[in-house]
Amino acid sequence: MRRFVVFMGGHKGRVIRAGMGLAMIAAGASAGGGWWALAAFGVLPLATGVLDLCPVAPLMRLPVAGKAFRVCTVTEGRARR
């Protein structure tokens, strides 16, 4: 679980979150009807990717903000070595 959280807080995780958010918005908007809820929900992963926030970080007692998150995980990785 910790590896997943560290991955999602990194650059690749941000790109994946933003891409999935865009895909959800596009799918919901193109399907219409009740699928607009999917488009509305897609704003969350898009926003967290663009704003550099990791919403799953508190599960591992890590900061939500991207820069502080990366500093914390890099420092912790050095301490383990």
C-alpha cells in the first residue's frame, strides 16, 4: 500500500490522475443523461493532479501537498538505507 501511495504522489501518479479525470469528464459528458455525475466526479482526480495534491497520503500519515509529500518520502527513503 505504501508503494502505491508514494507512486500516486509522484509525477507519474499526477499525470495518471489528471488523465483519468479528463477521461471521466469526457465519457460522462458524451454519454449525457445520468452520466453527467461521472463527469462531475471526474473533476476531483483532475483537480488533485493539476493542483499537486495526493488525497491518499493521509492514509500513511504523509502530507497532502505534493512538494511536502515528496520531501517527506525522499528523506524517509534515505533514512532506511
